[in-house]
Amino acid sequence: MLAVAGLAKSYGDQQAVVDLSFDVAVGETFGLLGPNGAGKTTTISMICGLLAPDAGSIRVAGVEISPDSVEGRELIGYVPQEIALYPDLNGRDNLAFFGRLYGLSGAPARERIAETLELVGLTERAGDRVKEYSGGMQRRLNIAAGLLHRPRLLILDEPTVGIDPQSRNAILEAVAALGEQGMSVLYTTHYMEEAERLCRRVGIVDHGRMLACGTRRELVALVEERAQITVAVASDAAGVRGTLSGRAGLVDVTATDDRTVVCMVEDASAQLPLIVQTITESGAVVTDVRVEEPTLDSVFLHITGTALRD
């Protein structure tokens, strides 16, 4: 659905985007993960045809996108970071206005407005003026405006910044539902947990460069991050450690005290039942099990050498 190849953009001596390439498949939710200032918004502006790249190409459903042509832009729904609504109009009238820009009117417009309001959870507040909405509600209506024309590619630029937890969860649920319906979504964020929750693949971007790209499992494997399984036993952790040592699939086994064994493994879902079975068959009693999977936080730290900046 989206193919970005060799994209570059500079502002004077500052390189905002450097040789950036990635793609988004039909029906995929793809995350651009990076801190503020990483080049995400500049990249989005070029994809939408709002900003000319210095180099590279952008295609949406095979159509080349550029500021010199409007062709292909009807395929894109863009939801910017800033609220792009009329505060003195109510929610329904805002959507009616944007619908007319997309050529929607009459019964089809009313149907689409009702659908999008339901999706973002604002049906009950549709008659209230936008300036009476909370910040989170305004962001949800912003998303509804980008969905009215049923775009094939929805671009969401940091849609949950600075909003309340309830609105944030509503937005994440709405995005997940769109992915299930087969819409392609490009989702930029600097919140790791959002990328883990929503995105099939993630591109990690910093200082305008794509540092790594893949599924969560592929990114974890890339930096050799491992899961940790902590098993509490009734007694004799050292003996349990001896039983598990050398077992295939276990990278390391340590007894941290007389009742705790820590196993470092490549694949926790595969190894957990086998570890518990081996321990119980040895005669030891398992009293508790805790699994800590590697996260995108740890991957980002490995790749960049720093924690994700705000």
C-alpha cells in the first residue's frame, strides 16, 4: 500500500530525514517509533505530499505522491498532531464540513458521519461544540475526520500525545479495529507500549535514520535480547539449577537464592512448559513462575545506546 524508498530531507545544514526506506502492506498497521525530533513528522509530511523530498520516492497503491500533483491523495487519510477542527461547530457539523471537502453529502455523508462517530466513541457528544470537548475527545474527532472518505491508508501522527488515559485507550481500540477491518495504518509514536499493542511491524527511527525494522520478535532477535523466566521453588534451588543446566533452549540458569531459579531463554512460550515439567519431574515443588519478555524499550536502548527521549 505504501512504498517509501531512499527518502531524504534537509533544512539548511540539518538533515531531518536520511535515506529512509520502508513499506506498509495492505491491511497492516506499521509503527514508526522514535523520540520527538527523530524525523517522523517530516517523513509524514512528505508522504502526504505536503513537503517535497530532496531525494527518494513515495508511492501509495502504486501512485507516486508529490507536492506537484494531487493524484493519489484521495487514498490517504491524514490525522495531524495538532487539532484541525472548528471549535465553534459541534462534532457532527465539523464532520459534515470535512465530508463536503471529500465530496460527501446527503444520505451517504450522514451514514459515514454516524459510522465514524461510533468508531471513536463520540455519538453521544456529537451535538456539543468542539470547544466544550476535552483534549482527548478533540483528538478522537480529529481521527473521525480523517476516516470519512474511507482512505486506503490512514496516517496517524502522534495521536495520543497529552491526553487522558480513557481517551488514549479509546483511540488505541479504534486503531486496532481499523486494522482488523483491513485498512493500512501508518502510526507514528514515541510510546513503546502503543507500538507493541498495535503494530505488526515497527521501524525504529532516530536522527532521521531507520535504525532497524521488523516484527517485535525480529527486532528482539536482532539485538539478541532474551526472555527471563523466574521460578520459585519450595527448596533446593541449587539442585533445580543442576537439573536444568545444559538443557536445550536455555541460554543460562542461575540460582539466586535457595528458593529462586532464573532462566534466560530464547523463546519463553516454548520453554516455559518444558522448564516447569522438568522441575516437577525431578521432585521439586514449583510455588511461583514469572516471565519477563524482552520489550521494545530494551531493543531501542540496545540499538541507540540511549533510552527513548520525550
